[in-house]
Amino acid sequence: MKTECVKDIFHGEIGQNFPSSKGEREEDLLEILNEWQKNGTQPTSSELCSKLDMAKRELNYYLKQMVKHGYLYNLDNRERLKLTEFGKSQGAQCRFRHERLAQFFQLIGMEEKQAEEDACRMEHVLSDEATKKICNFLNYGDTYDRVMRNVNLYSMYREGWYEFYMGIYYTEKRYPRILAKEFFLFSDEIALNVKSAGSYFYLRKKDEAEMDSIDSIWYRDEEEWNFLASTFENGMWHICFALYKRDSEDKISISMADRGFQKPATIRHNKRGSWLELRVCEMSARSRADGEEKLGHLETLKYEYKGMLCQAEVKEDKLRIPLDACRFQRKREGRIKGVIPVTVTCNVGRTHMPESTALLFFWM
């Protein structure tokens, strides 16, 4: 830790133009005093000045700040400097951060001296979450669950193809990691294609009969699960669905529009794309005016796709919604729930119902 007086110095290079703040200097003193007290030493302010080569006036400022912040007992006429219990705990925390950071920097290849210097600066600004993650990395190494999101691979690799080894693990089983059964359906060699417009990983299927057991693959993008259609064979899958409405009191119930579709729905995938397919059917509703049961049908269904409001075209009593217009969430038990907001209009008897909004949910 640096204790010499640091003035504004410009070195001309990024990463070298950071003078120590007063808060950092105070925490450095706290760390030093805690280490000395642990070793049975309670220095006087004069001894501290001599040891750290600091001016008496400068040291007195920091000592008063430490008293103010609850780190140090009130000086009064006290000759020996003594930390409070709070000061001891915070000093120990400073030392812990410093040591773990220095270990981490040396682990990634830095020389010990430079690692110590950088740890001295970073220990003051590192969040508790970052400290915890670094400790987990040091404790568990490659077995610790780590995720890097929103990484621009083009800034890390030159444009081109790269090969890696991969593993697919059970998310709920850690320490140690256990390979998931799906891992054995793919080659452990994967390809990465890096381009300025976007980068992609490619999985290679094994030519085995077990591959037929894969219905679909999903991937996580920020907070949503997306359908990875290009990784499985052409086909169709039946799924459960329902349309819900939200009333003025924010209560959710089944929408009348739900009666206008046959159950179940179908997910279709082929070379042209992937869709959620709904089959329109005749619907019935009881009139509020005379109580008579009347028949009708869905007239329109609209959804948002790529920033535009699109109307689903009905052909042969079927309508399709692109799967990439839907949002997905993976439940703990492994099921996938999809949702898409829609607006619908219905015709019941001679009455044209006003346009209403609904949430279309489906489960896989």
C-alpha cells in the first residue's frame, strides 16, 4: 500500500494518471494500524509520522477523519492510537481485499510487485459483489459458474473461424459440475465464427440415433429464452396455450378470445422458418342484453414484430405467429413458457366486438 503524499501528476498514459484520494489514504492508514495492532503494536502519532514519512499536520487530518468515521477512539490526550472494534473489522476487510486482488492479478500472469501496486489502488473501489466473484474464482477455479454477457467477440478475436472444446452441464448441479445427457448428443468440438456484424457458435451433431430425442434447443439472451430453430430437424410439435386478459384492477382471467381457437396449438419448423400456429374455430358467447347464446368467430389478431404491428393472415382457418416475435422464460422445472401480447377483434352474432388486448401464453 502506498502511503507517500501523492500530488496531481500527469504521466501521459491511460492508467497512470490517478492520484490517491483522501478516502484511499485514510483506508490505507486504517489497514496499517490494524496490522500493527494485530501484532501487538499501538504506535503514537509521532511514531506513525516517522514510519510513514508523513508530515504531522497531514497525519493529524487523517486521524481526525478516522475518529469522525468511527475507526479510531477519540484522541483527546491519548498518546497511543487505538482502533475501535468497527475500525478493526474495516481494516481487516481492507487487508482481505488487498490480498485477494494481489493473488488474482498474479494468477493471471502479473509480476508480484505490479500486482501489489494495482491491488493497493483497486481495493478501495471494488464492490462487494466483485470481491465475492473474485474470491469464488480463486476458490473454485474452472468449476465455478461464471457467465459473461453482452461480450463483443469481434473486439477479442480477429475475424475468422476458431475451434474450441465445450461442455453442456446440468445447471442445478454444481461443485463439481456434471455433464448433462445432451452433451453426449453433440461433438465436444465447436466452431466460433467471428464477424463484425455478429459472431456465432456452431454445434456439431453426432450421427447417432439418440439425436432424434432432441425436440428443440433454446438459448438465453439477456432475460429471455429464445428458440434456436436451426439446430433440429424439420417437424411439428403440439403445445398447450391460453389467452388471458387483465382487468382494471390488474386481475388476470381467461379472455373471451381464447374460445376462438382449437386446442392444442402447433409449433412448426421448416426451411422457411419457425412459427406458432393457431387454428381458428367457431366461438360462442352469451349476450348481456337478452341472455341468448350466440355464435361468432375471431376477425383479426395483431402482434408486434421487429418494432412493427403485424396482422396475422388467416388461411384455411389457421394463423401463424413467428416464434422470434415471442418472449420466453425457462421455469425451474425445465419447462419453457412463451408469451406474446396480441390485440384481437371478434364477431359474435351481429355484434362486432371492440378491439381488445390479451396475452397469449404457451408452454413446452
